[in-house]
Amino acid sequence: MKGFVRMIESIFAGLLLMSFIIFMVPSELVVKPDLSYKGYEMLEKLERKGVLRAYLFNTTKLMEEIDIPGYSYSVSVCDTRGNCIGNLPNATNIWVSSRIVSKNDIYVVRLYIWE
């Protein structure tokens, strides 16, 4: 009979522990999206429209073509020698998407997205 009582006690203790854990863990975990994928899609869309090459040296026009609602973003264009134009963000949790474009030289277009 002692074994049966200890088994019931241990089952009750396990259920009590599990219910405590279930109620203490938040029911809704907030998962932040990976915005670099959204940035790659945006750069691909601009490339298909022909805008990326047309406005390669005009980052203001490139910024006007980009639409990512709810987030801040900026664009920079760098050549192979490290000369860059555009604004670099001063923020944390920044996602970066890059695309290589060739036009007289090879350039890297970087799209920075942050909250």
C-alpha cells in the first residue's frame, strides 16, 4: 500500500510542476521576422524593373522606389575600391541585404532594414 501512495504522490507532484511551468511560460512567444529575406526580394524586384541599374548612383531615387512598411531602411552603393555613397544606419538589430550589379564597374548595393 505504501508504494501505491508514493506513486499517487509523485503523479500529483508531476502534474503540479507541469501546470506551474505551463502557466509561467508566456503563451504567445514573439518571433521577430528575418527581414534580410524581405530585403533580397525588394532588391530583386528593383532589378527586374530596371530601377537598380538606372538609379545606381542616386540613392535618394532608390530609396523612393523601396517600400517596406513598418520599418526604417537606407541604401548604400559601394564599388570594388571601397568608395561608398549613401547613408549607413545608426541603429541596432539591422538586417542587411546585398546585390551585386555590374555597370562599367562592379558595385554592391546594400539595403539596410531596422526597426
